[in-house]
Amino acid sequence: MEKMEAKKSKMPKEMSQDLLKKMFGNILKAVGIMAYFLILNLAHSTMKLERLTGDIEVFAGVFLAAGIILLEIAYKKDNGSNAITGIECLVLSIHSLLIMHVITLFKYDFRYYLLTSSYVFSIYYVLKDIVIYTKGRRDYLKSLSDIADIVKKEEPAKKEATKKYEEEVKEDNIKETKNDKSKTKRKKTEKSETAKKETKVSKTKSKTTKKEGEKAPEKEKRGRPKKEEVTKND
């Protein structure tokens, strides 16, 4: 049973690959941001502050444009991941613009400030990967439990459907028997009506024959007299 549960708890390859792609993309983002801050640290040691601030502003503008484009794409395609990456780009551009102002106001060291900011961004992406993995696994387990619930709900539904079908068949059979009885009654009534009509017709025929028989001798009397009666009268 434990082995079966372990097999069920394992995610399929397609879902696991999608989660790994998302996690790998977040790790690449974290590595890129850390490389960006390291480049700024190296430039701080070799370049002047005026040129460094100009380069930081250029990077901030690039991040700002990328964030706006990603937000527009996310709005058109209704994609949440693109919207999150666009927001992250906007946050990174704001952070890069505020680097020099924060250092001058709070008198922080440039290198330590960038190191701490790179650590903060890397921790954020690690936590994001953990959330994505736990959410994906939870959704998969919920889908398994939903399938079991659906199967359980379908079984009584099938039983109810069979019962309804049987009841409908019985009702149809009862209706058919009633219709057959009504048809037989109609046939009997029709036969009786036809028999009555035939009897009436036979009676009328017999009456007509009797009347014809009564009228026939009267015609014989109204004919000429016989020869014997004529000689006697003469």
C-alpha cells in the first residue's frame, strides 16, 4: 500500500518538466541579477562615479522598458507569469535608480549594499521556486482526490439512471398494455356495431319481401275473369 501511495504521489513527467522549467528560469533570473550587481561592483572600482551613475540609469531604463513590455504582453495574453516577471523588472529598475540616492543619504558602502541587494533578490527567487513546487504538487494531489470523488459520485448517478430507465420501461409496458386493451375494446365495439347493422339490414330485407308477397295476389284478382264466369253471365 505504501508503494502504491508513493507511486500515486509521484507527478507525471509532463507536469514535473513544466515545474522544473519554471524553477530553472527563476534560478537563471537570480544568477543574472547577481551578475548585474557584481558588474556594478567591478565598475565602481575602475570607473568614475559620474559615468557609473549614467550606466546605472541606462540599465534602469532597460529594465523599465522590459517590464512595461512584459506587462502589456501579459495583459493581452492574460498570462500571470509574464505579469510577475514584468513587475520584477520594474522593481529592479526602481532599485537600480535608487542605489546612489540610498548610499548618499544613509552613507552605506557601495559594495556591501550591492551584495546585500543581490542576496535579497536571490533569496526571493529561491522562495519563489519553493512556492511554485509546493503549489504544483498540491494541485496534482487535489486533482487525484477530485478524480476519486468524481468516480464515487458517478457510481450512484449510474445506479439512479438505471433505476429511472427501468421505471420508464415499466411505464411504457403498462401504457402499451392499456393501449392494447383499448384497441381490443374498440374492435369488439366495432364488431358489435357491424353485427347490429347487419341484423337491421336483414330485418328490412325480410319486411320488404313480405310486402311484395302480399301485393302479388291482389294483382292476380284485378286481372281478367275466367272463361267459365263469362259464359254463365252471358
